[in-house]
Amino acid sequence: MGLKDEEIIERLMEENTSFRQMKLQHLEYEKQLEDYLKKSYLTPAEQQEVHRLKKMKLALKDKMYKEIADYRKREEGA
């Protein structure tokens, strides 16, 4: 049976500096978004920043899932 995503993420966090940096940056974007979304009103500039952060967070998530898929393929092929 194959590894679960959580198990692969744990391994990549330990073994892969690039993945670890992406994960930490993703968490930072998430924290920034949470801070903005706690506000009852966002200025137009803040709304733009929220949109930008969402796009960047999604791009990182896509990269991380590609790394997870690549890791899974390597493990299954081993």
C-alpha cells in the first residue's frame, strides 16, 4: 500500500530543503490571509493584497503537490 500524503509531507519536510521552504512560505501566506480576513473591512489595496496572497499560496500548493506526486512515483518505482 502506498504512502499517505501526510507521511510523504513529513518525509519531504525532513529531507528536502526546497519543499520545507515552500511549506513554511505557504503557512506564512495562510497566516497573513487569516489576519486580513479577521478585519471587518478591507481597503481596496488590502483586497488586492488578499487576492495576490491567495494566488501565491495556490501556486505554492500546486508545486508542493507536484513534489509529493514525484516522491510517490520514486518510492513506488524503488
